[in-house]
Amino acid sequence: MNKFEEYCTKFVQNIGFKEGAVSPTIVSSASFAYGTPEIAEGIFNGSVKKPLYSRMGNPTTARLESIMAEIDGAIGAVATSSGMAATTLATMSLLSSGDEVISIGGLFGGTYSFFSETISRFGVKTSFFDVDEFEKITQAISEKTKIIFLESVGNPNMQLPDIKKIAAIANNAGVALIVDNTITPLSISPIALGADIVVYSTTKVISGNSSALGGCVAFRAINEGNDKFKSKRYDFLTNFIKNTGAMALIPNAKKRALRDFGMSANAHASYQTMLGLETLALRLPRVVKSIEIITEELSKSGLNINHPSLKSHPQHSRYLEQFSNGCGTLFTIDMQTKERAFEFLKRTKIATITANIGDSRTLALHMASTIYSDFDAHTRRFLGITDGLIRVSVGLENPQDIIDDFLNAAK
Ligand SMILES: *Cc1c(COP(=O)(O)O)cnc(C)c1O
């Protein structure tokens, strides 16, 4: 059974309650009363499992976290206030000044700027590689390298990485692999492919209706015997491993990122995210099917379409072999010039012009004038941003309606 079928059952069965309120309860309290000083002491030293304070964890959010952990075969997950917060939590809980990051593939704008501009200010150096530069990636790993970071699908360059092969490189070198799986939840299981940490923006297809900003980070268990996180490279984890064993990456991330940076999810967003999650396993396969029909038709009509399901895509065979459940909701149209792209966006009646992706509605955006407007020409070229590039996120509409509308808009 593929994961879509498996989770059609699991989501609806696990998100609601069988007694009392059916829909998940929203606990919006910021703080929690401990009752006695003994219980307070126990909560703070970890021997009593009760909520401490909503920055460190919230009962509504905990329900979302346990479901998100299960999707990825993770030992646990930490929900955050946004997808960028998830990337910040996952990376900053492993990095110190002087460390290095290797970043692979076409990166989401915020992530690119986080690595290239923001964390460089704190003495962390990031080098960037294309998905298939395996030799260069291997050579770039030094003893200072703490993280290899990659996106399951390049947004918006639509490059598909060989996650298994990159995980083998990371594991051979003893370096943590973090995969941003925002575009391909359920379709791709990074931990099963050898990754250590998975980050999500739940804002996108997971909640699916633009109702809640959120993120989530799922962590694999630390192995009992040998484990790369027990090496000198990650010696700051020694005490966490001694005290919490397989869970160690989670208390480390909570202490570093939630306690000290405070990028915590709020209960209302976690609730909205769970409502979306209930139908994820229905929505995503529909879009994956639609997108193959739409991109095929539009490309036959002479439009310049980029999607791995097309034979013209450089990673088409990888799409067939390693992405059998599709590669998410995105494709791009290159209209050649900004003027023609704007004309298309003014004429489409179906697409909503917005920076979001993964919504139930079809969305579109001209890349160079918006998300990438403050990037220089060299960086845009590296990220695959051409002058006429429109990113489309396919929604739940009838695919023929989208085809008709887009052909009319492109006239
Ligand atoms: C949107 C997005 C993010 C950032 O998520 P926010 O919830 O907007 O902070 C990170 N990675 C990818 C691939 C995204 O599409």
C-alpha cells in the first residue's frame, strides 16, 4: 500500500477523538498551573510529563507533532511558528560559529537568503551545489561541516535530487543530512532514504488552504550502537544522548531553538494544520495526477513548461524511478519576458496571484519581480529564475479547466 492510501485511514482516525469533542481541542493557554511545588520541580527536571509553558510545548501542538513524526518514521517532531522557523530550528540547534553547511539544489528564496546572508553574519559558511555535483559535494566536506541541506524538489527550478545517493555521501562522511520535504510530504520519506532530520513548511500543502502559518521538524532516533551524532563533530550532544538516548536530537533542538529563540507553534495554527492534514492524502494524489495531464497538454501546445514528468526534463528518469508518488504541486512556465508573464497573469481567471504554494486553489506568481526581486543576476541564474518565469501551484480544480484557462491566458 502506498503512503497516500495508508494515511487516508491514519489521518482521519488519529486526528479526531473517539470520545467527547471529536475535533482536536484547542488549548490556547500560554502557561500551565502545576498544582504543587513538587510537581513543578518534576516537570522542570523531566520526570513528570506535563505541559511546562507553551513556548516549550503545547498539548494541541503535541498532537500535530506526533502525527507528523509518524509520517516520516521519526522518533519525534517539533512544530514551529513557520517553515522558515523549522529550518532555523533544525540548523541552528546543530551549528556554532566557524561551522560549515553544504546546501544542494535549487533553494526556496527564504532558505537561500538564510544561508547566504543571515547565518553568514554569525560565522557560518555555506557552499552551494547543483543536485548532481556528487564529486564536488564529497570534496567540499571538511571537519567543520555540520550539515548537508537539500530540498526534495527544487522550488522553483524543479530539479530532483538523488536523495539516497546524497544521504550515502553524508553518512559516509558522518555529516547530518537535513531534507526540506515541504513539497513532497507522504510522497517522499527522507528518513527511510537515509536522512536524519526532515523540515516542513506546513503552511503549504499540509494545511492546504492558506489558513495557518506553520512548520515542523521531524528527527530520526539516535542508534544504540554507532551513530554519527556520537562523534566528535557533534560532541555538544553527548549529555543529551546520555540523558535521553534515542530522543537526544529533540531536547537539544527544544533547548536551543524553542527555549532560547522562541520560534514555537501556537495552538490555533496547530489545530488548523491538523484539519488540513486530515485530507492531505486525498488532495496530493489528485494534484499529482492533474499536474501530469496539465503539463503534458500545455507543453504539447508549445508553451515552455518545466516539470520532471515531461520527457524533456533532465531528471525525467529519476522522476519515474524515485518519485513514483509524484513531486508535489509545482510546475513552471517560462513566458520569455516579464511583459508576457504579466500579460498571462492578468488574463488567467483560475490562478490566484500569490506567493503561497500547495493550496486547494491554483496559484501563480512571476518569480523575478517578487520573491527574487532583491537577488542579483548571478544568484537568479543559479536558482533558475529567468525573466519570464511563472511558478504555478496546481490546485484541486478540474485539470481541463486549468488547461483551457492557461491556453487562453497564454494567447
Ligand atoms: C514556503 C517554504 C518554506 C518557508 O515556509 P514558511 O511557512 O513560509 O515560513 C520553506 N521551504 C519551502 C520549500 C517552502 O516552499
